[in-house]
Amino acid sequence: MALEKIILGTRGSELALTQTTMVTAALQTARPHLTIERQIIQTSGDKRQDLRFSEFSDVANVDKGIFIKELEIALENGQIDAAVHSLKDVPSDLAAGFTIAAVLPRAAIEDVLITRDAHTLEDLPQGARVGTSSVRRAAQLKLLRPDLEIVEIRGNVPTRVKKVLGEQPLDAVLLAAAGLLRLGLLNASLSRIHIEGQTIHALVLDPATFLPAAGQGAIAIECRAGDEATIQAIRSLNHAETETRVTAEREFLKILGAGCQTPVGAHTWIKDGRLHMAVRVFNEDNLSAKPVEREASRPMHEARELAADLAKFG
């Protein structure tokens, strides 16, 4: 019997809803006769805004996947048929019974430095206070500018952008370009952010220097592993080049046993028909130690082998 309806599960943030709208539009184009419904599900990461990410395993009894666990429970129970995720939030060792059915064409992979006045990383004031929720970003900031004070910030994208405004503003915050673009906050020239009638500066960081997270900029759609009808429908949205790149990045994390909050940067690109990847791995127990940095390439169809090459640190 032909599939008639798909229920998409999503977090309730503005960015998550925007990404789910993108998936819905793509599905409606690919399968015009399919009825698509949306169900908002609050995750552990959304419920406990008071916690630092490092505290979740101890306090909230959640180790990995703090932004997807409840969505996977809803999938398992049949409450939803597919879950829409920012791929960088999805653990590289996906739980049994689930599969990533498709990834959409990747958006910008870069991180963005957001400041009230125009600044580069190099000319931020000595001891500047920089906000981020990512240990990867924090580690790279300290590598490039050991004098900076890192301030952990939580909240949705607009909330974090506004941390550079107000009475006690931070000197800068770091966010992913993809989210800023999808929410329409970052202008076409990638140099300004417009929010609540104010204009602030944005500087896109070179991903070869400031390595992105594995999967950054990619939207993933997760299904139950045995639900062939839904997988087939979702698979029609898959973008092969994005899948190749994120497969290498996520396989590298998987081999390392790294989680979503492990300080690892991974940058992939395709040149002359080959898949290239550069990685930067920090010591979790000593972020000030010199990171391991490696780069390699392989043919496009050898994404997992490329990851294994780079994971051989010996």
C-alpha cells in the first residue's frame, strides 16, 4: 500500500521549525500526494537551559544526544515517522533501531564571529569576553587567542546573538553561519546581522583555520531502521555530495569515540574528484595542550577509509 502520510518530529526552536519547514517543502515537491504533519517535541537540551552541556550526564541523566533523545523515543513509539535534526547534534554512534535516511544539501559550514563593532579574531581587545556554547569553538579560540575569556552561553540563536547587546554585553559571540542564514539574520554579503532594529557586525571565519564541527550546516532526517516506506520517501531528498562529506566527518568521530561536545574540528572539501579532510583534535582533559592536526584525501567513495586514515594517530 502506498505511503499516504508522514509525521515529522522536531524541536520547538525557531531554527528547528525553519529546518522542518524546509524538509516539508522538499517532501511536498518530491511526493505531492503525501500528507505531511508536524509534531513539536521538547528535548532534554531544551528543557534544562540552566545546565552547562558538560553537566547533562551527571544531572539530567543524559550523556549523548541531548537534543535528539526524546525525538528518538517518539520515533520508537510510532508517535512520529521521521525526526528532523541539525546533524551536528546527532551522535556519530546512532542508537540501534534508527537510521539517517537522508541529508539535505549542506548550507554554509563556517563559524561566525559576531561583534558590536567590526573586529577580527586577531584584533579583539586583550582579555575580551567571548560567548559560545561549544567546547570545540572554545578550544580553538584559546588556541588562537590564549588571552580571551570564554563565557558559556545557552539559548536559541537570536538570544545568543543579542549577548553582544544590552547593558553588560559580551565583546563577541561565535555561532554557526548556517543557522544565522536560515533564520534570515545574516545579510547576503555575510558581513552584518540585523536583529530587533539593530545592525551588528559579522565575520565569517575561514574553515581551514577555524575548523567546523562534524556535520555542521547539514540537516538530517532520522527514521526507524525497519520503516522501509518512510525511508524510501525520505531518501528521495538525499544530497549525495553532502552525504559523502558528513559520512567521513562522522566516521572520524565514531572511531575516536567522540561525542557531540568533544573538542574536535573536521573540515571536508571536494577537489579534483577527491574527498579531502582536515581534522583538529584537542585533549579533553587539557584543552591548553597542543591539538593533533592532520589532513588527507581519498577517492570520493572511500569516505570511511579516509576517516580511518586520519584516526591513526600513532
